[in-house]
Amino acid sequence: DCCTPIKKLCWWHGAGSTADFQKIIQERCDTYTQTIRPGSRSRNCQAIRQAFMSTFISKDPCKATKEDYNSLINLAPPTVPCGQQVFWSKTKELAHEYVKRQRLMTLEDTLLGYLADGLSWCGEPGSSDLNIWSCPDWRKDCRTNYLSVFWEVLSERFAESACSTVRVVLNGSLENAFDSMSIFGRVEAPNLRPQVELEAWLVHDTGKPPSDSCSGSSIRKLKSILDGRNVKFRCMDNLSRDQFLQRS
Ligand code: C8R
């Protein structure tokens, strides 16, 4: 039983809530709205922090629903200007390096993505505190945990808002650069709108041969998902990390 009470708290298999979660959310929100995107319409960080807390506090940490996050996401929808959107899968650090050098944006460059990046959070029924000891793990405890559902809904909204040409940075050092079980594969690719054009970049570790290419079976699978939605597709492969960052 994954819910043996220890100190009256359930013991899950994932990391507990990040220490000072509320303080970090408030501070990141202030930094984002005042320094990173001061041009964006003024947002009430206290209201955003409170809306974030009320999505999961006092609730069963395995019963998160998309609806729990609607009001929070509506306060700060994850939209970016047309043609500047970048998705990634198993290439987080590289994708962030890439967008820094261009006028492009990942989900972590939107307010909610920036607030939540790298944090962990969950509550428990009958308590107004965060569980700092443990939170449910996607594989070992439950898929409908608050962290997983957050990234799924936010990513879904991010993909739905895509327009014109968007890019995805994929890991060409993996045997399957496209993973249909990843958030990019399950949530983002299937939610792109018709007429959007997706450019995939397969980037492998510098100094090693690539392990997957645009003609491999994983990319063919991605292409078939996009064909079904009338999304145009272009694919570039055989780029080392250095070549990719220099050319871009
Ligand atoms: N996206 C998903 N997950 C994100 C994330 C994000 O922006 N930011 C963080 N920190 N995470 P992966 P993927 C966390 O397997 O599944 C969006 C979550 O805990 O390498 O294909 C983004 O727009 C999540 O479980 O990638 C991007 O395009 C892992 O990191 C895809 O979805 C996901 O790591 C990436 O999701």
C-alpha cells in the first residue's frame, strides 16, 4: 500500500514538494513580470500564486484533473507570438540554449512554464499544507498526479495556440528520436492545428554518429500523426549539437 501513514502523511515514491514552494512561485512571478517580460500586460502575482495553491491544496494527490488547472491557466495562457514557438523532447537544455540565441520561445519562456520549471508540488486531503515528504510518482503511484497533469494541460494549451511555422528539437542520439509516449508525442504533436508547419531538427551529441534519422521509423510515425491533422512537416537530420547551435 503506497499510502501507509507515516507522521500522518502518505508515503509516495516521488520527491516531495519543493521547499518554500509558495515563496519561489511568488519570487519567480515577480521576476518574470518585472524583469524578464516587463512589456507583458501587468499580472497580479499574488492572485496567480493563490490560484496555483488552490489547484491542489487539500486534495487527493492522485486525483488531479485538467479542470483543476483551468482557472490558473486562464489567468496566464501559455501563448507566444506566431512563428516563435519551440517544442522539445529529451533535449531540454539544448532547446533552451537554442532559443536564447534566437528570438524563439519554449514553454518555459511563458509565465506558468517559467514558474513551475523544476519544481514539485502536492497536497493531501484534510491538510492545508504541501506534502514536503513525498509526492506520487507517475509510474509507481498514479498518472493523474498534479505535476504530470499540470505539464500535460499546459503543453496541450501551448500546442493548440501554435501558428505559422513551429520547431521541435529532437535527440538524434536516441534510437527513437520521436517517442510517442512523451508529452511532445502524446500531447503536443496531436494538438497542432491544421495548416501549422512543424520543422523537426534531429540533433546528436558532438563527436558521435547519429542513432536516428528523418527516414527512420520513429520520425515516420510522427509524420503520420501530423498527416492525419493536415499539419505540414519538414525534417532536418544529421546535425551535431555544435553544428545546430552555430547554424541557428
Ligand atoms: N514540457 C513538458 N514537460 C516539461 C516541461 C515542458 O515544457 N518543462 C518541464 N520542466 N517539464 P521529456 P517530453 C518536465 O521526456 O515529455 C512541454 C515534466 O516533468 O524530455 O516530450 C514542452 O513544451 C515532464 O514530465 O520531454 C516540450 O515541447 C518532463 O520534464 C514537451 O512538453 C518532460 O521531459 C517536452 O515533454
